Amino acid sequence: MENSLVVARQSYEKRIGGSFKPNMNTCEKTGINPKRMGMLLKGINKSPLTVKEAVSLAKLFEVDVETLI
């Protein structure tokens, strides 16, 4: 089973018609450091997604927070 965040990213990429590659601006906007962002987007969750991260990523990928939890 795929990680719900990976599925949300893939859905977002289909909507925008390209691949999503976060940059420093994206990391600053979400408040998630670049290393953590990369790990989350690859589906590597050594520690659980925090509420702040879930809310930020839900806004970024235009999905409900519940889909990421």
C-alpha cells in the first residue's frame, strides 16, 4: 500500500501536468526543512507526520487534511 502523501503528490502532479520538485521557496512556505520534505515525498516516514506538516502539505497539494492522516 502506498503512503497517502505519495498518492496526494502523484494526484497533484497529474493536475499540474508535470513533476513536483520542491525548492527552498516551497520549504519556507510550508515550514518543512528540505531534507524532511524529500523524505516525506518519497514515502520515507521515520517519524510520524506532524499536524503542522499535514496542514501545510494539504494546502500545497490542495487536498483535505484527512486524506494525509
